[in-house]
Amino acid sequence: MASHVWRLAAKLGLLHRVVIVHAELGDVEWGGTRQLAEEQARHLGVRFEVVQAEGGDLLARTIAVRRGSVVVSSC
């Protein structure tokens, strides 16, 4: 997918706007996922950023939502 976006952005002269973003999922994330995303960004020569939600990892947030202790809002 990243290479597809890269090709489209290159055709349009928009590579300077391409960013690969990795969203940290915590304990439920497969090992090496962040490193793979970073490697792809480096290979494509685009910016790489990591984001993480406040309030725990994906599993903790999912449990909290199911228990009704967290209000989920959309962006």
C-alpha cells in the first residue's frame, strides 16, 4: 500500500506531503510491526511518525469501552 501511495504522489509531485504513520497498539501488536513501517518509510524516502492513544493500549481501551468506563469520541 505504501508503495502504491508513493507512486501516485510521485506522479502528482506530492511526495513532500507523504507521511507513514504507525499507531502503537501496545501488547496486542505483532512484534516488529513498528520497525517494518519505519523501514518502509526509510526505503521510500518519506517521513515516519509514531502515534499512541492516551489512556492505555488497544486491549486496555477495548476492555474499558466494553465495561462502559470510557466514552469513545470520533475525530
